[in-house]
Amino acid sequence: MGARSREALVSLAIPMLETILQGTGWRVTGRQHEQPGASSHVADLIVRLTSARVQTELVVEARSRPRLSDARTLAEMARAVGGDTGAAAVALFAPRITPAMARHLRELDIGYFDLSGACRLKAEGLFIERLPLDASPLAPSDYPEVESLLEDPADGLTARSIFGVRPLKRHRVLRAMLSHAERKWHQSELAELTGTSVGSHVHLVVKVLQREHYADFEGKGPNKRIFLTRPADLLED
């Protein structure tokens, strides 16, 4: 995430939380941009949430294009920040939380919220879980940065579009990955095994799987390898 994009996303965290909390009896009563407690982890934002009877803190981490590995990092942060008192309340904030990412965060007991209003926020005395809305509740006229943050270089690419019309070669790529769910692939290996093209078939499949958090990668450049992260979820969805 570029510095400006990160700043823009962090600046929207409070307005988004205030929107989510409307009508719940909770409100945002404080915020700070600093290291939480004695932890070596530096948070993007620490938000103080208050109801009539309880006051608590939520540690917020912002990611414009979160990866599943970010969820594990947040789980480690929750334990480190909480210390002897137990895991702290930590939430991932992103332009969009995919269903696969949401499942992964729930399994790790990490909260989340995004620009569509989808959320699962859990802290002392607080629990809110909501599905995404069709459009962001933050009006672009008031928050013009919302539109740029929701832009996706893979827009227009969906599972339906890449597997839709006569998708036999793309199906081969997906079938190969599911048949060897534990394997880590160079895209050229997938193309060779399936008799397909890296650019026209493998790359498109990989891009959608990564965006929807069914796949991740390790390494860079010629050493970059793609692998499935949640093959069972992919089959169910």
C-alpha cells in the first residue's frame, strides 16, 4: 500500500466505525496513532469505544489489499498487545473483506470491517456482525477517497467471467490446482501441465483466486510461487 493510500484508508476508519455504531448505544470517544502499550507492534490506529456502562479499546490495522498472512500477523499482535490480560481486541480494516478472508478472520477471532459496512467487531461488552451493503454508506461527495480505494485492478474479472463462456482451458488450471492442493506452483508449471497459456489462462485464474483469498503466493520475481490457501472453501463456494 502506498503511503498516501494508507493514510486515506486510515482516515476513513473512524467515519466508518461511527456509521457502523449508529443505533447500537456505542460511540467513538477517542483515537490515537501510536504504539499500543508496551508492545513492539505499532498500530495504525487505536480507537476508544464507549457505551453507557463499558469503555474499551479497539486496535485497527488498515490494508488496501489484505492477504491471508495479514490475518495471522493480526492474531500475533492481539496476543502481544494483550499480554497477561489475554488477547486484545484487534480489527482489520480494508476497502473490501472477501468471504474467504472473513471466514479466516473469524477462525482466528480477529475482527474486521470494510467500506461496504460488512463487519465483525468484538471487544469487551461489544459484538456486532453485519453483511456487506450494495454500496458504501460513506457518501463519495463527503469522502471522495472512497471511490479510488474501491478501484480494483482486477475489476471485471470474476469467477463467472473467467470460467464462463467455453472456459475449458481455465477449468484445467483450476482442476490441476485442486488436484494437487498442497503444491506450490510457478505459473509456467501450471501452463505446461495443463497445456494452457500463462497470459490467457493461468494468470487470469491466479489473479481471481488471489483477489478472493483462495490463493496466496510466496517469493518474488522468478521465485514467486502460487498456492491454494483454502481449497475446501473454494469447492463450497
